[in-house]
Amino acid sequence: MARNKYPEQTLEHILSVSAKLFTEKGFEKTSIQDIIDELGMSKGAIYHHFKSKEDILDAVMERQFTYVAQMLEELIHNTRASNAREKLILILEAIVSDPDAHSIDDILSTQIKNPQFVMRGIKIGVNHDAPVIAQLMMEGKQDGSITTDYPIECSEVFMLLVNIWINPVLFERGSNETLQRLKFLQHMMKLLGADIVSDELIRTITARHSDIGGYKVNE
């Protein structure tokens, strides 16, 4: 049997096609055979990389998390602002509005009630994203644009609330209920001395949830 000379390209191709099918057909309605047919590969080539459809989904999600992490790093280095608070606001708005950062939101919304998925999101938010935000808050403490005495804790709470508590799919909320919680988050962060939730961020988050049909139709 010929050895695959480009395993990384093959893996990327599998993930791209799988993400496309998961988005178009839904994760539950997409079979391994659908992926094989779309790829034009043998079943053995797929199972060489993945044991199951769930493993493929995990890899698709991991690729997306990596993309967002790299985007965040690039924004930190390239965003110019008058102070750390303004820089953080611009970075948050850029991430939420970037279509590639949310290209698999339709897929993720179908997994939001999976306890393992929720725990994974909590850990990524607290362990990976929050420290980056905390560092910017510490810079804000130095330039006077942010006044919280708890930048680490404040950033962790922010990530937990914006990623989990705000999500209307997880708690089966309508658009007005979600908007009200975003306004509360904005008010709370301001009281904590980290006024980083802009009106534009709220508009973008509410629109994103609407685009993927995340709101409960009860209003």
C-alpha cells in the first residue's frame, strides 16, 4: 500500500469537508459514509485518522478553537488604541464579528446541551482566553483605563458569563431575555471597574445568535 506523503493535507481536507457537511446537513444527520462519499476516499483512509464521527467533530472544534486563539494573539499585537481598555473593546468586537471565527456556530449550537461540550467550553474560556484578557486588564490598570483590583477573576467571570450564561440555546431563552442579560453583563463589568462590554459588542452577539436560530420563539 502506498504511503500518504501528505498526511497533514489529508487531515485538513477531511476536517474541512466534514465541517461543511455538519453545517449543511447537521451533525446528527451526517454519517461517516456521507463524509467518505464527499471526500472520495476509502473508509480505511478515514479510520486511519479518526475512530468515529464524534472524533471528527472534536477535531473540527479543536481546529476552530485554535483559529480563534491565533486570531486573538494577532489582534493583541496589531490592534492600536489610545489605552488598554479601548484596545480590549476593539479586540472583543473584532472576534465576535469575524465570520471565520464563527463558521461552525451552527454545529456548536447542536452540541451545547452536551455536558462534556459545556465543560470543555468552560475550561477553554477560563484557562486559555481569560489569562489573555486579564493581561490586557493589568495593562489597563497601569494606564488608568481599567480600575478593577481583580483583573484575573474579573476576566474569568466575564468569559464564563459571555460563553455560557449568555447562550440562549443552553437556557432556552428568547432574544429579549438574552439582550437583558447582555445589558446586565455590561453594567456589572462597569461596576467592577472593567468597562469593556460596548453597545456594538452587544449588537453583534445578539445578531450572531439570531443568525443561527439560537433564540426560543416565545416573544
